[in-house]
Amino acid sequence: MSASHHPAEALLVDYASGALRGGGRMVLSSHLMACPACRDSIARFEAVGGALLSALPPATLHKDALALALARIERPVPPAPATTGPIAGWITTPADVVRAARDRRRWAAPGVWVASVTRGPGRASTYLLGVAAGMTVPRHTHRGAEMVCVLKGAYVDDDVRHAPGDFAFNDDSVDHRPGITAEGDCVCLVFTEAPLVPRDWVGRLFQPLVGI
Ligand SMILES: [Zn+2]
């Protein structure tokens, strides 16, 4: 299985350079775990970044620079982000996502559950959203960026199917009403810079219940 919908190149560059942090990085990491093509791109961008660094003119070092660098090297290396075994039927995700799914899942409305993964900065939020087969998310748009990675099942947005591993980027230019396919429930990892903006009365009822 390989993903059909990928992040824009600029986002992959931000990931490779470390500029993409927090929840957005977590959503993109989940896509990378399922997408060898984007992993290759990241490796290429990292190589280019390394080459650019080595091409910079040498700078005069602080007299303690060597001691500081050695002290850093000797510090124990933090464990690599664990890729906790998949929850049955899900693609592999970062360990924080698995923990949120196991510990913080709550039913928000009939057929809908949410689990907060991280909050902040500001109004940003990263969460898991599980929606039952055949249901439609009320029409809404966004304030700022939203990034989504499908972990299980599939949804259709504007006639385009998004399946496990697929990545989606939405912003305030998008006004949509994604629907879960009939095959089974769908779980997505979602990062939003700010809460959704409901576009109809169903959404206005739904949003406080679900809290997204
Ligand atoms: Zn990809």
C-alpha cells in the first residue's frame, strides 16, 4: 500500500530543515511512515541542506566551542521516537498518537470519537478523529492551516478518495463536507492551527460536542 496524496514540496523542505514542528510535524511523520517516495525526498533535502552548510565560509569559534560540543556528544542520546506497534487495522504512527488513542479516546457524538494528542501553541490542536462508516462531517472551513493523515478507513472529499497514509492540507480557501466511505469507520490524525469554522447549523451543533 502506498499513499496517493502527498504534502507539497515546500512542506517537505520545512520538515527536512526542522522548521515544521509540533502537531504539523507529527501528522507529516505519520504520512512518511507510509510513504517511501516522500521519505526519499526528505533524505534528498537533508543532503542538500548538509552540502549547503559545508559550503559556508568557516567562522571563528568561541574558545569553549570544542568543550561544549564534546559535552553535548557525551550526553545520552534521547531515544528515537518509538513507532509503537500498530493498533489493529491502522497504519503505523508515532508513539504519542498510539498513547492518545489508548488513553484519551472519548465519544463526542453518536458515531464520532476524538482523542486529543497535543494542544498549542495558541489555539492549535492535534487530535485523532474517528467517524463511523457512511457519516458526513458537517460543512466547515478553516482558520489557518489544517493537516490530515488518514490512519484507517477512507473518506471522500470533493469526489477525491483519501485512504490510509494519504495526506491532506486545507486552509481557509477550502469549504468542504468530507464523507466517510461505506466500507468502515475512518480514523484521521488532524492538526489545526485554530478551531474549524462551521458553515451550517449542523456544524454549529456538532462543534461544541466534538470540541474541534
Ligand atoms: Zn508522500
